[in-house]
Amino acid sequence: MKPLQLAAIAVLAATSLAVQAQGAGPTDPQIAAIVVTANQVDIDAGKLAEARSHNKDVREFGKMMVTDHTGVNKAAVALVTKLHVKPEDNPTAESLKKGGEENIAHLKTLKGHAFDTAYIDHEVTYHEAVIDAIDKTLIPSAQNAELKALLVKVRPAFVAHLDRAKELQAKLGKM
Amino acid sequence: MHAVDMRRRRFAAAAAATIAAIAGATGARRSLAAPKDYTVVIDGFAFKPAELSVARGDTVVWRNDDPVPHTATAKGVFDSGSIAAGASWKYVAKKPGRYPYVCTFHPIMKGTLVVR
């Protein structure tokens, strides 16, 4: 596994471990920041894939990431605004943001098939890590019932994306 | 038998035959039942209910309660195209059959429409 992918998993795994160690999870404002950041990271990578990939499937996947994660963020922001929950920056959100920036920088050094495989490999790892964080940390820690319900509602989006990313990973592997 | 009786018999037979023909033409559905409206809610990347049985002429509305666009697509039978978050798409069931369908954006999402 590539270093950046390890870093991405490490960030989200560390969140879960930290939660278990402290016995307390992120607060609702911190969850809000984590969710918004997690979506934005994938929107940025998706835009790069749309612009840079020469593979139609990969470009369409990137486009779906932009559409879906923008939609989820819109719903998340609308809810936390309604609840008067102000997203609070935190180490987990910062790490996600940094990891996302590093991924983009790395992808920009690649082209063609190498770009496609690196992008999709990262998408697989990233979505797996986010689903794990949703299940182990975000949903169990959420205090507000509506915030918890939103996390439950959007979890299948990440599952659907992971499903398609794995399909593309296999397809690209055969090329 | 009188001529009048013969005419009445022929008339009654013709009327009965016409009613039978109309009833036969409308198929299994009771010929005088009004078409029904049904709603399939798209929520949490799932079609709810996953399987829906309707009669020919009934209307099915897919309502997207998710924050992302979806489709309801049964290739060659019906295709909603992109249904935006919060939007709906209406379909009038025509041909009887069992139609599996998917969201073309997220094919992991599956449903079945049965038209009786």
C-alpha cells in the first residue's frame, strides 16, 4: 500500500483509537467539521479526476464524487445551521484536510493509467476509512438525534461509492 | 315464440356479449376500479418499498428524499433520468410484467415494479 493511503487510514484509525483511549468521542461541532472536511476532500479529488483522467469511467466516477459529496455537504451544513451547531476545527479534520492536499499534490505528478490507478486506489482506501470512522466514532459519538440520523442516512452513499470504486479498481487492474 | 320475444332475446344476448368484451379487454383489473397512486420513497440509497405491485393504469411516483440525485431505470421499460434531491418522477404503469430496476448512478440500489 502506498504511503499516502497508509496516512489516510492512520488518521481515521487514530481518531477511533483516541476515542476509545479517552472514553469520549468528538463533540457535535467537531463531528460537523469532520463531516464537512471529509466531503470536501473527496470533492476536490473528484474535480481533479474529471479534469485530468482520460478514462471515461474514472471521469464519471469523479463527477459522481463531486455531485454526491456536494449534496451531502449541503444537507450537513443545512442541518448544523438549523441546529445552531458551529463546525469546530479539530486535529482529525485538520489531518483529513492535510491528507487530501497531499493526495492532490501526488496525483498532479501523474498522468494516464498511473493517475487513474492512484486516484481510484486512494478512493477505495479513503471510503473504507470513512465508513469505519462513521461506524466506530461519528455515529456512536453524535449527541444530537438529528445529526446522528443524518450520519446514518448518508452512510450508504459512502458504501455505494466504495462499491463502484472497487469495481473500477478491478477493471483498471486488468488494463 | 312471438317476434318481440325474439328481438328481446337477441338484444339481451348482444348486450351481454358487449359487456363481456369490455370486461375482457380491461384484463385482470376490475373494469370499474379507479386508477391508484403509489409512492416509492428514495431514502438512504434505497427504494422504499423495494418491491411494489400495481395494476395497469396506476401511477407510481418516485420521490427522492436523499440529498443526492438518483434514477429509477428499467432498461427498455422506464427511465426517470436524473431525479434531483427533493424532486419526484411520475410513471403510469402500462404493460403487465415484473420489472427489476436500478439507480443508474448507484446500481447497488435495486427495486422491482410488478404490473398486474
